[in-house]
Amino acid sequence: MSLRSCKIFVTGASSGIGAHLARALARRGAAVAAGARRAEALADLAAVEPRITPVKLDVTDPGSVRSGVAAAAEALGGLDGLVNNAGIAWGGRALDMAEDDWARVIDTNLSGVFRVAQAAARVMAEDGGGSIVNTASVLGFGTGTGVAAYAASKAAVVHLTRNLALEWARHGVRVNALAPGYIPTEINRGFLEGEAGQAMLKDIPMRRFGRPEDLEAPLELLLGPGGAYITGVTLPVDGGHLCRPL
């Protein structure tokens, strides 16, 4: 099950869950390249954890994706794994959503996931294979008010994961996804700790929100040798949120 000596690229790693997972993988002995747009935040991350190499990356820019994945592979000496985590959200009524906001969410959360997966898979296929783990969401399986674009993008990531798994298995590249439930981060903590967020706890059978560390072991399974015969799967990590009664 060990990730020791694995070479893993983590996107969306400048803050929140991405930064947490990059640190967690490094603590497990992996060599990690951390990709994001905010170079200063990446430098701070690397200063704390010497096994992390910062890589400037904008998943909405195809040229940046190609150069960023190439830089990560060069710095690490190849790629064994990809944590395809970069994403954004937009909150508001669908009736009020501007075309540009819709396009920005879909371009980042869906097209960006494909761009990075494709570039990383090309490297992995040449080196004998690897493992890609996309970040989906429980909203890829359900609905919520004010999250139409986000939910649509994450549902597409679930299906994209299955299709890429089918195509790339012959190259030794496994493709899976994690679907986190609600996990407080600096972006959503105020909402989740407020009255509306606390009311949402009634819909979670385990009666708590997730923690970033809840994703560590599932990620290690899907990235590492313990998941060698697992591909095309989206694993919910949600405290039972998706199995609540109607």
C-alpha cells in the first residue's frame, strides 16, 4: 500500500484540500509536484515540506497545462500518479448566472480536468502506466440550490473518469475519482459553520462534515499498488450523505 518513492503531481495545490493532500502524500514518502496559479502560495507550501516541488499551472490554459505537466515530470523524473484536483465554484441562482460564469466553471472543472489528465496520461503511457485520481463531488450524483454549473461539471467528471478508464487501461493507466462530501475549507467554512450549514448536518447520516484527512487513505488506495485492479470507479467519501433516505 506504500506510496514511498512514487512521483505524484497534485493540481489545485495552493490551498485547501489540494494543499492538504500534497502535504499528506509527501509525508507518506512520495515525491510531489504541486501545481497551481498562485506561485507564492506554492513556494510557502514547498518551504514547509521539502519533498514538494512547486509548478506554475493554469488548467484553463492548454499551453500552461502542457508546460506544467512537462515540468512536473522533469522535476520528479517521471509521473506515477496525478491528483487532478483543481476546481472552482460559483454560487447563485441559475436564472441569474451569466454566460461567462457558466463557461468559467465548466472550463476549469471539466475541460481543465481533461487537459491535465490527457497530458499526464501521455507521460505515464510512455513509462509503463500510472494512476489518475480526479476530484468529483457528491453533487456529481445529486442536486443542490445555487450550484447548477458546479454540479453539472462534477457529474461530467464522474462520466469522464469512466470513459478515460476504459480507453487508457490498455496503456496501464488507471483512472478513478473521489467524490468528497461537504468538507470545510477557507472558502466555505463561514457558510458551513453558519445556520444554513448546520441545518445541512441533518442530511448527513454520520452527523458531521468531512475533514481533509478523511480523503487521505482513499486517495492512497486509488493511487497506490493496493488499487492495482481498480479503475473507472468514483468513490464517495461523504459520511453516508448519498445513501440518505428520500
